[in-house]
Amino acid sequence: MTARTWAALDKAVLACGLAGALVLACALAGDAAAARRVPSDPEAVRLLRDAADAARRVPYQGVQVVTTWNRRGPVTSRVNVAHTPGQGTYVDAREGDRDRATYQPAGGALTGFTAATLELLTRNYAVVRASDSSICGRASRVVEARRRDGTPAGRFWIDAETGLMLHRELLDGTGRTITATGFDQVRVAPGGRPGKSSSVRGGTLGEAATSSAWNVSPWEDPLEPAELGDLRDHGWPLPRALPGLSLSDARRSTTRPTDGTVHLTFSDGLESVSVFVQRGSLDERGLADWNRTVNRGDTVFRRESLRHWAVWADDGYVYTVVTDGPEGTAERAVDALPHGGRDLWTRLGRGLRRLASWVNPFG
């Protein structure tokens, strides 16, 4: 802030008390999100909106690849996927000799945007067309999300024939790819179920799996705003936002509801962070090979693999932060969440209310 701004705040404290100064400070700060908004190309926005629709109505099966780049280099995961409209999506990932197979009744989220994500994307970035290209042997329309300075922050390859999202990349400020997600191979056809014995690279996807071999995704219970508010009123430390990211989804585990685990997703339309909040204490025995750091008195366990992980316990709750965005995004999320007993912002908020009551004892 400028010297004139600070002088205005000083006068506001004397004339109106703390509450008036806070109102003036918010007015002077302005709307940071609005300052970032720049016009988007309607055709580019339409392509992304159509991709969200195609993810629900187009049957497909194939192999999806996720690659992230961290300080140790690239880390890649491959999964078999099969989607049938009106039924859901089967996802079969192999890790060594183990299968991790899930079934998502709603389906479609793997390849497209939700309306909420697209709204966040166009709020925070300029969405424009780029030169057409091709990927995994299919002609594609390419869309870019650009920062305020014009540098690309993300790219999307959309199938020219079906509208499916075939590939997307998250880029850092230098143009380097941080995360890439997309099909290694894809076939537009009724999905069925990926064969559990199929090779992840190039295997035939079929009906080999039985329904008992698949786990329904445990995060199928969405939390409405009123339910979130009720949890907060009962002491749950559930943040409303993270630095630069808005709350885009909230769910509760349906497989073990007694655990009391809440999954919050924060996003700006490109980057996303998952925050899991669970009542209880942290069993550190399974974290022996994780890196240990200290944040405001709490031991934070961190790991870099396909995604950035951070786990810690504070004041009767266990927090898990997961993101495939840049390391800085994970750091900001960890810093914004509670540490050292009661949350700093809760304590600060109570202090401000006390000061306000002294200025206006009848408030």
C-alpha cells in the first residue's frame, strides 16, 4: 500500500474504529480476481464446454497416462479406463502385481470439465484457440489458457470428431510442462469393463472383470453448502478457500462414514488441490520413509511421487494435502491450513472481534 493509503487507514481507525478500517482496507484492495479477468474466445470456451458434455455421452475405452515432473524427474502412471454413458466409468490401475480398480457411477470426469471448473478457468485465465494438431492418431482442436501476461498456463487437445478431451497439460511460467494427462490410446466404443489381466500398454479391454472385483469410488456423497456450514459450526476446520484457489467440490466418504473423513477440492480451473480432513490421530508408523519438516510446531510428512503429498495432525484432526500442481501450490496449501493447535486465523479473528467490541461496546 502507498503512504496515502496507510494515512487513510490511520484516520479510519481514529474516526470509525477498527471495523471501519477493515471495510476501507477491503475497498482499497479491490477484487484481485476481477483484475485477472481478460476476455476469452467464445469458440474456445464452447469447445471446452462441449468436452464436458462429450465426457458424459460418448462411450470410450483406452489407456490414460498421467505424467508429472518433480525435482527427481518425470513420474508416470498408466490406467485402463472404460466409460459407458448412463452407467459409469471403470478405472483399472496396476501397481506392480497389485490391481487398484474402481468404478465411478457418475463417470465422465476423467476427460472433461465440470461447469464449475470451466467457470473458474474463464474467471482466472483467458481461454483462446491455438493451432489445430493431432494426438494419439486423432485430429484435435487445441485450446490454451493464458495468464494475464499472455503466457500459456495450460493446453487442451479436444477430439475433432467426438469432442472428447484427449490430452491436457499444465505449464509453469517458463512454459515447461508440469503435469500431462491424456490418452495413450483410445477407441470410441461401448466401454464395458477393462480386463483385469490386460496389459496396461496395448492390452485388450474386455469383460474379464466381474462386478465383485470392482470397488465403487468412496467419494460419491457430495456435501451441500448448508452441510459444510453445519460441520464448521461443530468445530470442523474446513477452509472456504486456499491461496489463489476456490472451493469447487466437497464430499464425504461413504465406505467408512464413522471415520468422519471430508474431501475438499480447491481449483482455479487448471491447478487443483485435494484436502482430506479426518478426525483422530496420525499413525506415524506408515510414514517412516517420508520426509519430515516442521510447520508452526507440527511435524509435516511429505512425499513426492506422481503427486505432492503432505500429511500432519493438529488439534484432533489429521490433514492430507494432495496435488499434481507445482510444488509451490502444495506449500501454499499446507501453510494456509491449521498448525500449532487452534488455527492462527481463528485466533486472529477472535482478537479482531475483541478489538472491535472495545471500539464499539454495543456492537
